[in-house]
Amino acid sequence: MRVASLLGLACLLGACARSAPNLVSGSPTATEPPANCPAPVSDLPTPSTSFYEADGSKATVNFVNANDRFDYRPRNIVSDSDTIKFQAREYDFVYCRANQSWTVQPGTLPAELARPESYQQASNPPLNRVEFQDQTYEYRALTRDDKVIFEVGKAQSSPPQQQVLYTLEEVKQAGVGVGLGSASATTPVVYNNQLWWAVTSQQGEGNAGIATLVNYDPKTQKLTLVKPKTLQIQQITDLAITGKPTAPTFWLGTMRSGEGNPSLSSLGLVAYRPGVQDPNQGSMTSYNVNNSPIVGAIPQKLKLEQDTLWVSTGNGVCALQWANPEVTQSWSCWRFTATAELPQSGLALFKSLTQKEPGTTTLQPDAGPVEVLWWMPLNLTEANPTGRYEIRYEPGFTATINTGISPLPEQAVRVPDTPAVYWPASDWHWNGERFVRSLDEVPVNYSGGGFRGVGPEPNFLQQNNWNAMRGDLDLLNANEQSIEVRYHSAWAEDVALKPRPTVIAQEPVANRQPNPLAVKATP
């Protein structure tokens, strides 16, 4: 595997937002938009919140899905000559081409894209449709009889053409799992007058699949498969294809999942170039939060527009000039986040999530809007618990964590371009100046006690007194027993703030420094 080496890594969270955030959109007082671009709105929907149950040793705990309040993952991209609309669960993030500005609008995501997949659909998914060359084609990927099968054919024709993609035995032989996860196919891509899909399987509890690219030529009705060896264990979120038919590049969003964690970061955006002799033995380049300006860890949806590849993540969007991805200037990125005005009475700050009394610091209303990073409930057993927001705060606070740094086992799954060490903030990544954590680097941990931050060791049946969930970190001291960090955030009562989603322009970090963990990983 080859990884990209970029000189000017973008500041993925905090380095370019230390003072008041550099807002691109979200304010209802913004200037008049160009014709055919939506105006900012004053009222946006309040995010809905869901719950899940986890059986503890003594009680059943109703964990609140805290990430629902910051679920900015685009499920769909809609574009026309004036705008590009990134449709998340409850909001549309709309880019205006005329002046390169953004607005956030009430969501218009179609209901069928918002619904989670049921178990029944997973075993017998409905046929999807695509219009191509004045014909309607139906397709689906499904798991049946220890096989993952792909079906495609003209609508109303019976039966559809079938192709076995891989079997349970192949999954076992590849060493990626002991069972087959339910399969799904990406939205089809038209390339060289043919249709392409990426098919992937759910992962967790021993279930897995083999990432497969599927090609269908309507003229010959032939199905061709590509199974990149370097991507076997990846889940493919979306697909785009660039280059000449004799030398194409497959752009793939990647992620992993596991028991209790349906969405884990992996290789980021991948450029796969099939081998000339064997398409399965090609070259692969990973563009991820550790080695490129990409604004989030998990690419969700891709959209190709001539020389530009739009890459959307749960943390924002990048417009990539795909011909030169190694060059920092080829990336233009914007971060999705939330901000809130300060109350006229001021905002009392807490150093940690469950601290009983606030400290002596109070933010005055003239300090401007604050960036809101996360929300956590104070009580895990209440149906509608009160909670606190984590906000970006300078100069931050210091904390000593009684878990130190240790080497990663050789068999451990590593995020690319990271030192082979474990430490309490392993979900944070180094941006050249600080350790930062994007919205899509916060695993839900359904089976592991819920969301985890930096702080004391968690107690499964009560809320942990986290120092930070997403605040930027400076590593001050570290050994095998403990670490000392400065975390650039604070907590505030949720009733005092009314966050609203917005978009912040992403700027490169100047004078990038080496990752301090790399020194710890050196024998």
C-alpha cells in the first residue's frame, strides 16, 4: 500500500478556529445570496434524539445517542447548475457555485434514504432502479445460502441476471471473518457506457465480506468482478471513477465496523488503480486525516464533476482536484460544526462533564459565538436527561489521566500513518499542531458503555466524568502509567445554549510539527 505524503495538512478542527470561528454560513444575517441560491434561514429543526438499551450487570441503561445532535453525515448529494446540496438526516448543507458560499437549510432527504435498514431488508432487500441508455435497470446485492449474490437486469424482465460475488468459504479462507454479513451495493456509476457498483458487507460478531467492484455491460450483458487484494476487509461507502478506460482510477470511500460500532474510520478516501495483467493486484493510495487535508475520517458520499471530486464526510466536505491529489492546494475543504450565541447573563464553565459546581470562569456575551463540539447526558437512566455541551475554549485546562502509553500488538488493526502505540486519546489524530477529533471519529460503543472521551476510567452504569470528548489536545507529559494533557474545551449547561449547524472554511496548518507519539513509538 502506498500512502500520500502532503506537506500542508489542513487544520481539521481547532488550529484555524482558536478565536471566534471563521464562519462561512449559518447566520441568518448573512448578505443577500446570488440568484437561484437559497437565503440563510433563521429557524432550523431541533435534532431528534434516539435511545438504545444496554444490559448491564445490575440494571438496564438507556443510553442516549449523543451523536444524533451532530449527525451531519450526507446521505445523498443533489446538484444543479447553481448549487450542490449535501443532504444529511435533518439538514441540507448547500453550496452556492456563484460566490462559493454555504447555507444550512431544513433537511429534504427522501424518506427512503433516511430509514435504517431492517433485518428483513438485509436478508431480502428490495430491488433498486437506475435509468441508463433509455432503459430502466434493477439491481441489488443480497446474502443467501452462504453466498453473496449480485442481481441486475431490465425492469419487468424475469429473472434478473445473477452472479455470485463470494462465498462464506472464501471469507474464511481470506481470514477476514467466520460468517457473512448482509450485503449492500453503492449507487451505480456510469463509466465508459457501462455500469459499476461497489458491494460490501456488514461487519461485526465474526461477520464480514470481501470488497468487490461489479461491472455490467448492457451491450453484452456481461458481469465482471474486481476484488482488490489490498481492500478485502474494507466497507465501501461510495464510488467514483476517473481517468481513461485503459487506465481508470476507482475512488472509494472506506470504513470499518464491529460489534456495537456500526461506523469506524479506516483508510479514508482511497484511489485504486487496477493492475494491467490482474485487476485484483493494483496500486492503492490512501488519503486520510493523518496524511491529507481531508476534513473527516469517513467519506460518506462522492460526486464527480469533471475535474472536481466532491468528498463528503460526517465532519464536512472537500472539493478535490483529482488529477493532483498529492498537492495540498488541490483540496478546498469546509467543516460542518455548530455554534451558539452566549446568553446575556454569561456562560458558566465546568472543567469536566459531571463536575458539581462550575469553576470561576464565566464567558461574557461579548466574547462572541462559541463553537459547540458535543453533547452528553448527565444521567444515563433518565428517559429525557439533562446534559451539558462541550464547547471550544481557550486556553483550556490540564488533566492527568491514569492510563499511559503502550505499544500496539502486532496483530492490532492500525489506522494508516499513525504510530504503533495505544494511549487514552487514540481516537484523536495529529493535525500537525494538536491532537484533534472530528465528528466521525467518535465511536458509539453500543456494547462497550457508550461514547468515550479523555478522563477517568468509565463506569458502565453511570455517566463518566469526562474531561473532553472532542476538544483539541496537547500532550504535555507521558509515560507507561499516565499522561498529562491540555484539553482546549469546557462544558456548559445545555439549557444555556442553542446550537445551530454552520460551515467553517478549513485552512492549512502552518509549520507542521512531528507527531509526538512517533517519538514514543521509537524503540
